[in-house]
Amino acid sequence: MSVFSAAWQPGQGTGGNVFGHTPEICWVGAGFRTIRAGEPDHLALHLAGRSIPFQCRVLQHPELPTPEITLWAACLDGRWETYRFSPSPDLSKESTTISTYAKQSWTYAINRWESLRCLIEQPFTQDARKQFLRFSKPLTTDPQRALRELEQFATLWLEQSHPEGGPDR
């Protein structure tokens, strides 16, 4: 299991910083590709008495034998963001048809447009407190079991690292 946690105090960077560290940006920039393994695009984890919306992806690096399943979430001024970033179209399967690719591309475009609309309606401020969490592990079991393991780990990690009541008290 691995964890990436970042926090910015008010005045440190823009609110968009939390979205610059997503695996879809950092990991893909390092050569990973999004693959589909039956995982959900997003799910809520119940941590520290809260329901926190996490994005979920499986990413594979061409030089590594095992893909990683990863969950991440962003918090701005105590509000856990509900933007749903759909994964980019999956071209890893040889059976991908033009129709399938077009449908995936359309869903991707609609979700990105919705995210942009939400950002315009609720812009980030430099004075916001910002927090980003990412949990991941090699995908060596089925995705549902891996997600249960990640949720258990995330709960224990948050209890240890935030004994005062959870993330973004």
C-alpha cells in the first residue's frame, strides 16, 4: 500500500493545486496508462464518520508487471469535492471498436465539461485550505477485494495520522 497526502494552508497556491496531483495527471505523465479491470470510476469511503467521494482508477506502467489500483480525493475548505473525472477512453483492448471508443470519448468530454462548469460556478480561492489524499496498491486480486483492502488501510491510516477526528478536521 502507498499513500500520498498533501495539504496547502490558506494563501499557498491556488485551489487547482489539488487537482494537479491526481494519478491521471502525475502517473500518466510518468508513462502509466489507464486500463479497465472492472473497478468503479468513483466510490464513497466512510472514514472518520464522513462519506468521502474518491475517484478510482487502475493504471499500468509498461515496464511494471502489475497494475496499480488507486483512490484519490480532494478537499477545499472542508468540502470534499464531488467532481467526477471519468477515465480517458481505454485503448488497451484490441477489441475496442470505433463505436465503443466514440461512446467512451463522449462520456469523457461530458464529464470534463461538467467539471469545468462546476469550477466556474464555485471557483477556487487562494485563501482556501486544500488537502489531497491518494491511496494505492498493486492490483494482485480482483478490484472489489483490492478496494476493500484499500478502504481498511485508509481507515487505519487516517486514524493514526489524524487522531483528532479525521482529515480536514
